[in-house]
Amino acid sequence: WLGDPVVVSVKVIGARGLQEALGAEENQAFVAVHLWGTNEDTAAFETAVSRARAPLWDTQTSFKVVHPEVAVLAFQAMQYGLVRSAVVGRYALRMTAVRRGVRWVPLWDALGDTIPGAGILVHLEFPDWAERTAKLSAASAGGRKNPMESAARDADPSLPAVEEMRL
């Protein structure tokens, strides 16, 4: 990653289906959000415990991401326990695959199966990875239109331009 660190804002709005997923009579749920990656890209955040059947948190945090190409954003819905908290469901994906905006995060059980009706509603804000990558590529190319085309022409000037090639 050639760019500056970016700030990723994560707002945990609420969740549904947690009590049903556990089969518990009483719900004491919270959400843990983790950023896993290089040493610089490791952080965690937890919401408060909620006893509601469909908990609402509207809690926000932000993470600084230095290397988004190797960072993973993970969500865990947890059932609070006095001795040990149990994982209700989880979901994780690489940071560059995360999309901005309000998103429904489906929850998976320990076997990797989707838990029907269970998920977390989140709002994510950060710079667009594709735009940043394109800008960085253009800046590092030194004004060249296509770095691959320039490299190919440098190796063999008789090669046609990339736009002229047909497959």
C-alpha cells in the first residue's frame, strides 16, 4: 500500500435474531468489532451489553488502517456471561472488500453456516479503495497512461500499444 493511513468509521446500529440463535430466554448481547492485520492494523471495540430482544446500540468507533490490502474487519455477536462470554455468530472479510454505507452483516455459526435471520446492522465510512488505488497508480506512473503498456514498450518498442491489441 503506497497511500497514507485511512480512518475507517464503524457504527454498530443494532442486531436481530441473536436470542433465537442462542435459544436463550434472556438476551444479554453485545457486539465486538475487530480489525486484524499487521501490527499497525490491529484494534478492537465492544458495544455495551443490551438486554433487548432486538438490541439497538448506535455506537461508533474508528480505526486507522495502514495496510488495507492485508487487513480484515471482523464482527462478533456475543452473549454476555459472568465467567465467559459466548460467541453467537461471526462474520469477517478483507478490508478492501468492505463497501461503504449502511450494511447488514449476516452472522455465521462455528461451522460456517448462515444463522437464519441473525445479523448486525452497521454503517461504514472510509475512502473508496478503488479510487485511492487508481490515484496512487497514476501518481506512481509519473504521468504515464498505463504503466503496463509503458513497461512492455520499454522492453520491446515494436510491440503495439495496449489499446491496439485484439484477442
